[in-house]
Amino acid sequence: MKRIGILTGGGDVPGLNTVIKTVVLQAEHEGYEVIGLRKGWEALVHINPDDPSTREQYVQPLNRAAVRTIDRTGGTILHSSRTRPSTVSKAAAPAFLRSRFKDDDEVLDLTDHAIRVLESLGIDILVVTGGDDTLSYGSHLDAAGFPIIGIPKTMDNDVIGTDYCIGFSTAVSNSVRAVNNFRSTIGSHERLGIVELFGRYSGATALITGYLADVDRIIISEVPYNADRIAHLMLEDKLANPSRYSLLTISEGAKEEGGEIIQTEKVIKDPYGHEKLGGVGRHLARRMEMITGHKTSTYTLAYLMRGGEPDALDKMVAKNFASAAFQLLKQGTFGRMIGIQKGQYIDVPMSIVAGGFRPIDIEKYYDMEEYRPKAIETLGLPMFLT
């Protein structure tokens, strides 16, 4: 009996539990055994093959009974982390591995240890669900010789090689509801309004949320904004609105012309080198109030974007991505990532994610002068306009 390992890494999104459940049910039907690795790649760093007690918090056997109801909720029952075994600092390493660090070592590549852990657990194949960071290490592990299949998830929808990632639709749906609820307050008080959305260096969530909620202006990460221009446009929008308010969405990774991306904690980076972004909405609000003299309210949606049960689209894609991954697994085809291109389920080399992230095609989809989406003629465009 072959044993499949499955893990989820990076930020949680709705639909992860659907992936886990689908893999487990198909595996059980085909006579495979499944082991869940908890806390993402952290499991492969912190398990000591010579100490079985270290497995307790990281290894979770999975069967039909264990996954029966998990797809009804968001998040991931396997939990997650932002660990990268190829760049582990001494402080982040478990005590039993610290002797491997020399005095001048800032980080170590512990991929050999990760493979030893997988072998000690009897895992033959690993199914990895994550964003570009998690999948890029999966590609690294594949290059080291371990059989891997990847499934893309991220609310940012920016993984190279696929037009769609699990979690994007639910994040946008949650955001549209929040934006429309926010109208109640800024409309009641006749204010300018700003909603800041997660998305890191991709503007997809702000663009599509703003497009569907029909906000007045949209600021994305890919295009630096002019605070004076956006302030005057927003004031014009407010004065032209019978309810005397205007509203914009902004990506957390947006920056003012000549400025820098705003970070909540400038000195802290995760194991993948990413800063913790946030605060651009408040920064722009202060600038707009100074320029226009009009009160500006801000709302940072943040983690609520990725919370709750997946919507129907994310459930469908999650189930079908997992089924496609299992199809490759049965064929003995590894080192591939499942995706969608031009409306079709496909698989591409996992190494493709090493190319970074997929930005918005500005020329096609965004008006840089008006800070609005270009979507007048939609024939031939992708479903999500990114």
C-alpha cells in the first residue's frame, strides 16, 4: 500500500479542507493510505526521525471518518506555517538540529533532513497545497528527488502557471460584501471612504472587488498612485453623488509615486523574505484629508477576507484540483502543479512557480489615469480579468 502525505502551507484560504477531503476519499477508494503533515513545511523540520515523540504534534492519519465534515468550514484542519526548510535560521531550528549550524551560518538548507523525515514516515508521494512560496519549496524538494504534486491556493490569485488559485473567489465575495456594508457609514456621514485589501504585491483582489462593488476608484499594487490626483478625483466623485460620498479600494502593497511600500513591521520578514505590509489606507486617508479638507474613513478588511466557508466556485475548483492531482499521482507523474488555463484544468511543471508572482496586465485591465478597471469589451478575456 502506497502512503500519500499531504500538507498545506502559507496563509489559509477557504477550500483547503475540500482539497484534503477529496484526496483522502479518492485515496481510500483506490487503496492508498494518507497522512496529514501539520503546520506545513514546519513538520519536515521539527520531526526527529530518531525520536518518535516528535511526531505527535505533526502527524495526523487521515481517513473517511476524519474528513467527513471538514469541507463545511474554511481554514485548514492541518494548520499552516510560513516555514521554508531550505532557509532555516538557527533560532527557528529545533534543538536537535542546532549543532549543524556553524558560527557564521545565518541559515541552513535542511532539505536533506526533510527528505529523511518523509522517508522515516514511509511517505511515498507528497501533495502540497500552497501559494508561490510553498510551491517554490515543493519544486526545490522535487528537484532533490522526492515525488511532489502541487495545488495552487492564494487569495491573491497570483501564482504563475494558472489563471485561478483556490481562495480567490471567496476572498472577493467576502470583500464585496464588506465594501457594500461600509457604504452605510460613509454615506451616512458624507465622507470619502477607503477600503484596504490584502493582496501583497498583486492588485487582483482590489481590482476585482472594486469592479464588482462598483466603487469610484481603485488603486493597485502594480501602479504607483498620485495622491493629489486621486484626492481630487474622489472629491469630484463625492460631489457628483446624490448621497455625497465616494469610495475606493486599495491594495495593501500599493505605494505613492516616489514613495515606498508601507509596512506594519519594517524589520520583520518571514522565511520567504516578505515584509508584513499594511497601513497604506490610513496613509492615503491622511493625505486626502490634507488635500481636500474632507473627512476620510478607512477600513482594513485583512484576515476577514479569507475567513469562513468557501463559496461554490472555490469548492468546485478545490475538488477538481484535488481530483486532477490524484489522477497524476495514479499515473506516476510527479513534479507537476495543477492549474486552470483558458477554462481548462491542466498541469504544468512545478518549477514554473520559481518565476515569482503573476501581476495584473495593466495595459489590458487597468486605466492608470482614471484609477479604474478597463472592462468595456470583455469578449475573449479571462473570467476574472487578471
